[in-house]
Amino acid sequence: MSGDEKSYKIKYPNGAVDLFTGWVNSLGKTIARNEVITRSAQITNKGKPSLAEDNSSINP
């Protein structure tokens, strides 16, 4: 969590993809080995995201 800008992708079950540029500003608690792997993360966006709705002609 050094504030480096990265690209983040959210892929939906229908195959649509949202792309975000930003940096991680918060992560949830650590996970024990025997627990289900779920973790919350907060990402600070930079600029405007590329949303699946904007690219509907590309995605089926």
C-alpha cells in the first residue's frame, strides 16, 4: 500500500468488465488459514473509470 497507481478490473458473470485506475488506500483484516478468503479493499480512483456500459458494443 505505497500509493502506487495501478489498474484494477472487475469482471462480471456475464463477461462485462469495468476498469479503474487508482491506488489501494485500505485493506481489511488479515485472514486465518482455515477461513474463507474474503477481504474488503478500498480503492481511490483517479480520473474516470472505463465502465462496461460504455463499451456495450464491444461486449456481447
